[in-house]
Amino acid sequence: MSGSDRDWITFRELDQACARDKGSAFRAFKRLSAGWQEERDFRVLKAGEDQEQILTLKSAGRLYAGTVNAVLLSPAAAREIRAALDQS
């Protein structure tokens, strides 16, 4: 994983930071992300292509154990999701 990947935030990290149930950050992402751009606001890690990164994130406790494909959020996108979670 490159140094810049460490700056991206996972759904699990947001769920935990906001003391929310599993899936809360993902549902907020689905509501908010219509105008977002992949690679700028979020990155998708696919099981076949990015398995090593996914395993690294899982072993670091940054992903849920059952994650197959992972989404990483830019700091700005994560702030927006966190604000939405804090308001709900």
C-alpha cells in the first residue's frame, strides 16, 4: 500500500469513529456520493485485482472481516459522511 493510501478512510473506521452500527457509513455513502468522482473522492478495491491491499487492510483491522470489495474514502468525503452521521 502506498503512503497516500494510509490517508484514505474505510467504512469500518467511520462506523467506529461515529459509534455507529456496521453499514451506517456505507448507507451514508450511497446517499451522498451521486456527484462524487472515483479516484478523487473514493477508490474501489476489487477482490481480484486488489486482493493484496484488501488483505493488508483486513489484517490491520481497517476492514470488516467479510469485506470482498472495499471502498476507501478521501479525507474530504469521509468528513462529509461523518457530518451526515453526526446529524442523524
